[in-house]
Amino acid sequence: MDLIASADASADNILDYSVTPACQSYVIGEHVVRIPRCQVLAVANLSNHQPPSFPFPRVPSAPSDLRGGAHAFVGFRDGATGSWDYTVSARAESDDCRAVSFRVYVEQGWAGITGLVFRTGAVFPGYGKLELESYRIVFDAITGFIFSTVTTSRAGKDADSPDVDPDEYALSAARSLAPEGMHLRVRALDRPLPPGRSFRVDLDTGAVIEVRNR
């Protein structure tokens, strides 16, 4: 078994008192790693979770069922069909894989994960340093709330050429996970937002601004 790639992802859901409701939903952060086609074992480790201070005396609009939980998931893109299989586990295997997805889910606060991809088949692609290909945020067009982020990287020169539009993938993935009632839009950024901090889109200017817990 050989380590061929490693990646990280984070998600931030800090209460934003400047909008109502201050806490709309859980948040998803995703890192997609494209790899040379092979048999793999993928493991996602929840490396950090920092829930916000409790209770929330000034946030009566926060959903009562939203807790400070976090979880890591892995998914695989089939080498033959190109279809995605998203598991509900932090550890899973694929017999034929060309890309691995690491997702972190956080209800409140900030969470970070580290993802590892191991080759378990006969083909030896070698460990590859990740090269950032794209970064997308998906936000609610009504409130500016950033619901999900998707980072796409390539591990190694032998990975297949990109055949999925980053905008379409990010928006489709977010729609499959978002609660009803969100009006989702996608936007490209030059680089990932800093972890451990929370941001939203200012709908008047279109700028991505930092949320400060007041």
C-alpha cells in the first residue's frame, strides 16, 4: 500500500449577526483530488473542530436543532464511467478510481479535515504534489451565506485531463446537499479562503467579506 496523495479541506459556519437568520444551515467544504486511474483506499481524518461559544443569547433565530457537530466523508469517481459515489464514511475503498472527494460537514463553528489517498492495486503512479486547478464557492443569492466550497486539485502528471466543468460540479453538488429554499449561485475565486475564519458574499458589491462575531 502506497500513499499517492494528501489533501485538506475546511468549512466555517460562524454566526453572522448582520443577517437574519444568523445561522441558516450547516456548511460543506470539499476538496476533489484527481489522480492517475488505479485502485485506492481513501481516509478522511477530522483534524480539528472548534465549536462556537455557547449559548447564543443574541441569536434567537438560530435553528434549535443545529448543533456543534462535524463529520468527514469520502467519495470516489469511477475510472470507467466517470460517475461519482459519495459514501457516508470517513474510510472507503474503490477498485477503479480517477478522483477522490473529501468532504467536511460542520453544523456550527469551524472544522478541518485531512484526506489521504493510498494505492492498493498493482499500478504504481507514485506520490504526487497537489496542484490547485480551481476553487469555487456556492452561496445563497438572497442572504450571501456561503453554503459550500469546492477545491479541485491534481495529483501527479499522469492524471487524466479535466472533463468536468468546475462551476457545474460545485453547483450540482451543493444542490444535492442544501436544505430547501436556498437560491444557490456559484462563483470562482483565485485561491481558497483562509481556514478558521468565516465569510459571506456582500450582495450589494459582490465582494467576499469576512464575518466577525459581534
